[in-house]
Amino acid sequence: MHVSPLVWGLTLLGILAIIAADLFVIHRGDTREFTTRRAAFWSMVYIGLAVAFGLGVWAFSGGEYAAQYFGGFVTEKSLSVDNLFVFMVILARFAVPKHAQHTVLMAGIVIALVLRGLFIAAGAAALNAFTWVFIIFGVFLIWTAIGLIRTAGEDEDVKENFLLRWVRRVLPTSDEYEGNKVVTRRNGRRVFTPLFVVIIAIGSTDVMFAIDSIPAIFGLTTEPYLVFTANAFALMGLVQLYFLLGGLADRLVYLSHGLAFILGFIGVKLILHAMHEYGVDWAPDVPIWLSLAVIAGTLVATTLASLAADRRRAPARAAAEAAGAAGSAKASEAVPEKAGPDAGQGAASDPDALESREV
């Protein structure tokens, strides 16, 4: 696939323009919480942009490259859903105000997009120079898939990476949020707000996910242009997906299993491709249409199975919530109301009343 420097430049300018419009025009100074309705609308906008770009690839480069782009986009979008669990933990850990979460996520994704671009360039150069790199990528994806299955259902444990620790140690930071500001003044000097630290945490943590997601998309296409644009459109819509899914992410109980199967399949595909390139007769080169069918089928089956399991657990969850509400009501009834000026003395002199109040 031949992509001229002019097309690369126009594509980068278009992506930057979309991000700038999101940050500085559409949501500039917006202190409202990002509601599910707003998230649904803007999610459809970003998906529409991604689809329109794919149709453009189809029109100018043909159906084969368009299929590779759509396969990469769907894979990156699916893997990004798993990222949301970690993003939720980070935002909760830093107690980010809800009105500032959109800015934090969008700015963090800009950092992630730049770092992913560097990683994609390095990966593409390695694959073009050494066919055996496909085997390394394939083995790594299979190993990642096994790790996903082993840790399925466990709580996410987010550890501060080297970049975040360096930022905390070197840069002056404050302890309080100030709207959407990343820099403020304290005692006459400029300091960074916690919002800046969270942005670094989101961006650098996403790069850790790129270690397995980038090799996965290289298993579907080796075109750097398609790899980068599929990543860009998947990341740009990740903010809206975060607010749209909300509590639904906890109900996709089989998501990790589905993603593990997809990563394992692509890992095997990469190894077979390398063997095919080395002249192994029995090793097939898996076509892109089969990859798309496997990815889409796995995601549909995973979603349906998760929703079915959630419906089965709904009565038990409702009963647990009702029991918790009843316990809270009973505890509040156990605390006597102060009826008059002598009520406090009566409660203090009555051992039963005192015991009830302490409970």
C-alpha cells in the first residue's frame, strides 16, 4: 500500500483537528458531568468518523486494505474496552471530579497516541527487516492470552510506572483540583495540579496496553498507515465509550475470555504467517475475511453469554441490595431521636438507650 507523505500529513492534521475540536471547542470550559446520553451521541459521531475513513480506504485502495483497516479497528476497539477497567481504577484512586474526567481522559489519550505512533514505527521497521519477529509477536500474544484467562475476574491492581514516579519526584505539584486547570499558582510559583498527574497516569498506562494490542493489529495488517489510523480512531472514541459503558463493563463477565481467544487466534495466525513466509508447505496464510469472522463472532458470543449470565444473577443481586437497604433502615431506627432539652441526659442515664445510640 503506497501512502505518500502528503496523505500522511493530511491524515495527521485531520486527527489533530478532531482532537483539538473536542478539547478546545466542543467541550471547552464545560463543567457539566458527561452523561450517558452525551456519551452515546459522541460515541456514534466517532464511530461514524471511523467508518467513513474505512470507506475512504475502500474507495482509494480497494476492499482488501479496507478489510484490514476494519479488522484492526474492531480489534483495537475491543481491546480498549478492557482498558476501561484500569482507567476507572485510576480515576477513582486520584478522586478525579466527574466534570474533569473527560478532559483527563482525552489529554491522556493524546499522549498515548503519540507514544503508540513511535511504537508502531519501530514495530513496522522490525517486521519489514526480520520475518522471525512475527514469531516473537505471536508467542507473546499467546502468552498474554493465557495470562488473561488466569487473571479473569480478579480486581485490577494499578501500580505507578516509572514515568509517573518521575513526574511526582521532579515536578512541583499541588494537592487540590482547580476545575480543568493543569497548572496553577501557589505562594507565587507555578505548580502542577493533580489533574496533570492523572493525565500522565492515563497516557503512560495506556502504552502498557499497547504492548499486546499493537502486535495484535500487526497480525491483521502490516501496513503502518492502517495500523496507526485504526489505533487513532479506536483511541479517540475511548473517552465516550468510558462514559457510555459505565457500570455495564462490570457485567461483561466473559470479556476477558473473549479477548484472550482473539489474542490467541491472532498469535497463532502470526506464527503460521512466519512459517508460510519461510516456505513451510502445510502452514496456511490465514485470510483477512476469516480473521474478521473470528473476531466478530467471538465478540458477539462473548457479549451474549455475559448478558445471559448477568440476567441469571439479577435476582440474587436484587435480593442482596434489598437486604442491605433493610439493614441500613434498621440501623437508623435503632438511633433514638432527641425529643427535648432533657433527652440527652435521659439517654446518658439509661444504659439501654446509651447502648442503642452507640450502635
